Amino acid sequence: MKERGHIEQLWREEKYHVLLHSQQSYQMIRNALKTDLSLHQVQQMIDDALLIEPSIGSVCNAFDHMWGYFKKCANEEERKQSKLLKADFINGKIDTQTLLDFLAELANKYDVQYLLQSRVLNTKRKR
């Protein structure tokens, strides 16, 4: 695989992880990917973004983006649970991990490969 292919694969795996930490970094990397960057440069930008402490807003934004994969296939109970979990997170009753676990369960249930291959759902559960 050529370097550009590796860069695209890396971004596919990391983009929601970055978004969870910082929408600003997410946008910056997305725009930078339109230029001629090396794999090392992209990895460094991702690593820098992951050092940023996620905010309630950035976590909710990433959750909403990933939830979008299930809008049409989720049943009514899952829709209600999604809204409840998000509200509980905003109110400090649950942590980020609980939101990610919910999304990982749905990704497995509905076989959403794009999310299953995303590090945000895989690495968070291992930490």
C-alpha cells in the first residue's frame, strides 16, 4: 500500500477518536489531509489531538456523529436509551466510557464495520 493509502487508513481508524477529544483538531487534520503530508506528520497531529482533554461538548459531538450510523436501524428502545445516556452524561451521571460501550454494542449488533474498525470504540474498552 502506498503512503497515501496508509494515511487514509490511519484517519479512518482515528477520526472519531480525534473528534472525541477536539473538534478543532478534527477540522484542522481534515483540512491538512487535503495537502501533501507524510504519514509521520499525520500521526503526530493525531497524537497531539489525543493529548487534549475531551470536553462535554466534544464527547457529545462525537457521540452524535457515531449515533448517526444507527438512526435508521435502531429500534425505539435504543433511541430512548441513546437520549437518556446522552442526558446522563451531560449531567455527570455517567462517564464517556459508558457512551462508547453503548455505541460499541450497537456497532456489533448492526455490524457497522466502519465503527468497529474505529479505535475510539476499541481502545477505550481496553484501557
